[in-house]
Amino acid sequence: MEKIRVGIVGLGGNCHLQHVPGLRRCQEVEITGVVNRRAESTRAAAEKYGIPKTYDHWEQLVGDSDIDAVVIGTWPYLHCPITLAALEAGKHVLTEARMAASAVEARKMYAASQQHPELVTQIVPSPFGFSGLPVIREMVGSGFLGDLREVAALSVNNSLAGRETPLHWRQIREFSGVNMLSLGILHEAVTRWVPSAERVLAQTQTFTSRRLNAETNDLAEAEIPDSVQVLGELPGGARSIYHISGAIHHGPGDQIHLYGSEGTIKYLVSPEDKIFAASHGDSELREVAIPPEKKYSWRVEEDFVDAIRGEGEIKLTDFATGVAYMEFTEAVAKSAASGASVEVAGCGT
């Protein structure tokens, strides 16, 4: 078995939590190189994990002939340029979510991946609804819901409720692009079960317009909203509503509800994955067990390596799916800015 040599650009939170341990579980995989935004951070990551090669800039890692695959752990604004350069250099790519800073960038990434079919491209999937994914798909596929009528997707917390909470990088448009809060990560989970909205009408609100930038020690504008609400029109006449907020105390957390003519399914993501359901004749919802043999578990890094070796294909999440959810996110941003409904397909062209 030939060794796969991986380079990581932006070895931060999720790389520490998931990608480095996941890659280390794979046979004949070596994390060969790393580069972070700051030289001291690069050195610290290399020392912590025994990574032999470090670089001053991401371009050097991508151009290194000792690297076979690139893991992109940076903020969204760099996902597109690094992906394009890596594919051009003949490297496989696993990029952190969200896919890109805009739908335009996402389509560029997808087009480049199509020009290099010999290379594996993957986006880190939304973990929302992971555990019960097979169970939900079985229930929906069996007709449990009947005709889909409404979808309610909630992701509310108090992460931005305090005015004293410092500015997060996700609130800086240069780094986040059109991505807002957990909108994209929630929508990706929804569309694993039911179709995406074809048209959206959105509004946003920012309750704390200026926050302390811990890097500069100055007050800075919060460019990404604290709260997002979206109404969607789905194929066949169903409707969806999204409520995303970081400004809510004692809210319901992360949940996805599917309402049909014959039944209801509620998926609670936090504090732990649980499914509740009822048919129209039932008096109340009941918990639906997620059998251990059907429970979907995190194996993103293993899937990436298997695909490189020709032993599998990427399903969670491929670039085509990423383009679709970036078009949805872009449509939400455009609708919120204009006050008008916006068609999702092709948004941002």
C-alpha cells in the first residue's frame, strides 16, 4: 500500500478535533506538512504532531512535490484559491466547510474539480443529523410523512447574546463571505432528507453592531448578522422556515422538523441526537430509536483516503452539493439585502 502524504493549510480547531486524529487512524497516511497564518502557530502545530515540514506560505505547501493531498482548514475566504491551486498542482483536496465565500467561488471550485476527475475533492460535511441519517432517510423514503407540507429548521443559541462578547472571525465579511451563522450547516443537513427551497425570502438583524476585535484591541463593525429568518418555497408547494440566531437565551437549540400530510418527524440535534415522530392519528410524538447498526458515525478522513485509493466515492460532501448550498446561502443574503424574494438556482452568477 502506497503512503499518502498530506499537507494541512490552517491546522486549527476542527483539524485538532477531527482531521488529525482521523488521518492518523488511516493506514499508510502521513501528515507531511503544515502551514498556519502565523509562523509561531505553524511551529507549534508541527511540534505537537511531529509534522516534518513547515512553510511560510500556503502556496509553498501546495507546490511541494512531497505532498499528495491538501486538507484546507482555513476560513472560507481561502478555500477557493487554495483548492484551485492544489488541483492545478495535482493534489487531492479535502476542504473545511463552508465550501467557499460565495456561490461564484463555489462554482469555480466545482469546475476545476471537473477538469481533474482523477483527483478526489471533498468538503467536510455538516455534522447536524449525522447519527440518525439512515433512519430519517428510511422514514422519509417509506412515505411516513405522506406529502411534505412544511419544514422548520432551528439553530438558536446565546453565543452572541452578550454585548461584551468579542468579535468572532465569522462576523467579518472578508473571512466569511456570504456565510451567516449556522445557516449553511443547517441547510445542508435539511437537504439530505428533503429538497432544497427553490425561492427564498429572508430578513436579518444585528443587535450588537460593534464588538471588540481582540486582535487589534479596537471596536469593529460586526458585518454578519446576529439573527437570520428565511421563508422558502420547495418543489411541489411545500414551505420551509429557518430561524438562525446567536442572540437567544434559553432557546430550543438545533432542531429540524418535517411536517407531512400523514406524519411528523422532529430531529433534535442538541444536546444529543434524538428523533421523535408521530402519524396523524397518534396522540403524541414518540421517540424513534437509532439502532447502533444504523447509526452513522464520523469517518470523513477515512472516506477521503479510501476515495484516493479507489476504494470508495465521496458522498458526504461532494462539490456539487456544496455549490447547491452556497447558492442557497447567496440567495438568502441577496434577499435580506433587497427585501425581495430570490430564486436559488444559479444565484450569484
